[in-house]
Amino acid sequence: MRKVIFTEFGGPDVLHLVDAEEPHAGPGQVRIAVRAAGVNPVDWRIREGQKLGAHPIELPSGVGLDAAGVVDEVGEGVEGVEVGDHVFGEGSCTYAEFTVLGAWARMPEGLTFEEAAGYPSVTETALRVIREVGVRPGQTLLVSGAAGGVGSAVLQIARDRGITVIGTAGAANQDYVRGLGAIATTYGEGWAERVRQLGHVDAALDLSGSGVIADLVELTGDPEKVITIADLDAPKRGVRFSGVAGSVPDALTEAVDLMARGKLHIPVEKSYALTEAAAAQADSQSGHSRGRRVIVV
């Protein structure tokens, strides 16, 4: 099968498409014929060699956590899924023609493989950081980097829970952020004052790692009310870096429920071929995204 790997840490150019042995489903796993794989910031952070404790790496390594496809092997002890089922979920080395998933759910009716591949990690992350930051219904949550995949999920989940959201994004994404139910404002010079004029902030999330931690702490008044998924230096300011996933199966179950109720939709901004994995990660790393980027297999 074809699979994207890297043999050294570095920029997008270290990614290579190679012929590799097919993986097989072990106990508690399913194997899928991949139809699409999600492109996440954690993918290029791992490729760069960033010290992410939740994702230890041995080289050579495959790439990717999220995928959607057709089940073609069912491991020992797995129930409720059969060969031929369409599923989406999380595993490893998903930029490939076949991958093994450790957590999955059936794809909701009407969802394409490309769309489904964009949900697993971002939904789990969104649910986790909302929980960890402790924001409650009736309070206001500030989201820095609101237009990306995790931001798109956070905005919609928070709205469904009765939380007011202020989202910062680029000028081109202001209407998009408003369309997801948030109060939108631009980042850049003077952004913190613009947020301050919009009202009191109870908690804040840094989803883009753009050097905003000090301002978020000032706006909330307490570093414990700020969570980041993007700034590895944030703990120096007393802010928690959230990088360890919670229950992915539970997150997928909640995502399916939200989608079924029409409360969660994350658009695919751009699709790439397996041969374009380097370009997909470079585009992800450049930021300014709206929704998700996926690799179509």
C-alpha cells in the first residue's frame, strides 16, 4: 500500500510517499480502507519534532491521526461493526491507503468521507478544552483562533451549551465566525482592547499559538482560566497546555449526536491527494484556515 512517512524531523519536505506493508487490526481495533484523512496541526508539530508528551515518536514514522473509510478487518473482541461499514475515527499513520483505528463511530447519514475525516481529533479537542477551562452556561468564553477546525467546533458546542463566545479571526473570516454563533473581532494590533469593549471575559482558549497568552491572562484575570493547545511556552505564565486526549469514543458519540441535531458542522476548506501531503501540512501551518483540510485517498 501507499503511505506517507518521514525519516527525520524537519519541514514539509521530509514527508515522502512510499510503498509499505499493510497494517492489520489487533484486538479492539478495526482496519479501514482509507477514503480521507484529516490534516491537524498536531501532525506537523510531530513532524517538526516538537516535544509533545502525548505523542512520542520513533523514526521512521507514519503521519496522521484521523481518518474515514470502509471497514475491511475487524479485530478480536470488537462488536457492533462489520466489514463494509462506513466509519470515522482516530488511529495512527492515517495518511495511507489502509489504517487501523482504535476509536471509531459509524458515519452519520449524509456525511461524506471528506467531511467525516475532519471531525475526530478536533471534536475531542474542543470538548476537552471547554471542559478543562471550566466555562459554564451563561458565561463568556474568548477563543483566539476561532475559524480553524477546533475553533469551529468550540464555537458551535459552546453555543449549544448556552455559553457566549467572542472569537478572534482574520478579517476574511469575520462573517464565518459570526455564522457559527460567536461575536467576532479581528486579531492584530489592538485586539485585546477590542475584546475588552465587547464585555467581560470569564475564560479563554488559545487555539493558534500566536503569542497571545499574556493578553488572555490579563483579560480573564487568572491564568487558571486560560487553556492553550498551541503555545508550548504557556506553562511559564501559569497557563495549562492541553495535549493529552480524553475519551475519543465518548467524543465521537457526542459529535454524532450534535450532528444529528444540526448543532455541529465543520466545512472542508480544501482537499489534497496523498501525493500532496507536504502541501497540505504547509497550508495548515500557515494558518488563516476556515474549517478543515483533508487528504483524499
